[in-house]
Amino acid sequence: MRVALGVSNAPIKVDIWSDVQCPWCYIGKRRFETAAEAFGGDVEVEYHSFELAPDTPVDYEGTPVDYLSDRKGVSREQAGQMIQRVTGIAESVGLEYHYDDIHQTNTVLAHELLHWAKAQGRQLDLKERLLKAYFVDGRHVGRAEELADLAAEIGLDRDEALAALTDHRHLADVKADVAQAAAYGINGVPFFVIDGKYGVSGAQESATFQQVLETIAAERTASPADEADGVHA
């Protein structure tokens, strides 16, 4: 892929597809944040919608173990082991998951709210709040009223948030993100598209993300002579 010139001072754009009820997405978020801090350059992050289970009822009546067992076709014992493993990995990046308090739900409204928050310049703050609400605080992120409460907790207007969810003004944006993921061939999250050309799948170690960021920075400082000679990444 040809190295672009004239953008060495522009932020490195990172587009992240994720779901707010994806445990690996929260882990991947922390690992990427660590990498970006170590990299030290200017990085611009934008989150995109991905629904892991769009057919899940808002008020799913089972436990996370029930959900995993049904969804993955594994035994309850195996599902419990999966939860134990991801909880341990979350702890390694400073996250304390409380699976006993989790409310499995449909996340389409949460994604709509994230698009609304992006229009307010607060998408990153809301993304963090929703992930913490789901995995740490035991909050319900599938209901409009509680989502509006969470928006208010980070300083956004509760009434405006609720109105945006009631009239579904950002549902088309959610669907567009999902369609773009399909066009990219993304079938699992988190998925990172970095600088529009590097795809990183999964909650990789921070060193992996840092290496990609540093590679892009090095490409951007490639000499004009290299570009003229047709150097490719």
C-alpha cells in the first residue's frame, strides 16, 4: 500500500468495531490505550457498532453462563470456565468484572446512544461508561431510561439522550457500521482498522498495537524519493 505524503502531522486514525457486552472489547480497549500512551504520538479513536447477538431480548432472563452455554453450544461447566478465564485476563489490565451481576441484553440502543454521544463530542467517554456499567457496575445497558441515566452521569443532557433513543435517530448509523463491518469481512470483535489500512483482530497485547502505530509513524516519515520510487508498505 503506497505511503501517503503530507500527513505526517495528522493524527493516526483508529476505527474500532466493538460491542458493549463484549468482554474482550473492554480488555482490548485497555491494551490499546496502554499502547497509544507508550507510542506517544497523536492518535484519534472512533468507535463503530457491532452487535454480537442482535437477536438477544432486552430482558434476557438467563445468566451469562446460560447465555454462553446456549450461544456457544458448550456445557455450563465449560461456559463457567470461559468466564473465569476472561475475568482473570481482565484483572491483568486493571478491570474487575462482576459476572454475577451482569444483565445480558440487546445492545442496539447502546450503540444508538454512542452515535448520539459522538455528535456531542463525547463518544469515548460514553464508551468507557457503558463498558464499566455493564461489566463492573451491574447496570442494564439495554433500556432507554437507564442508558439516558448513564449519559447524564458523564454530563450529557438526559432528556436529549432519551429523545435520541426514543426516535431512533441514529439507528441508520448503527446499521451502516454493521454493514461496513460485513464489507470488511469482520465477523468478531474487537477489530481495529488503523490508518485505514492495517487491520488488527482481537484484544492483542499492547506491544502489537504499539508496533503498528510505530510502523505507521515510520512510513509517514518516508522520504519523497522513496515515494517516487514506488515504495509500498
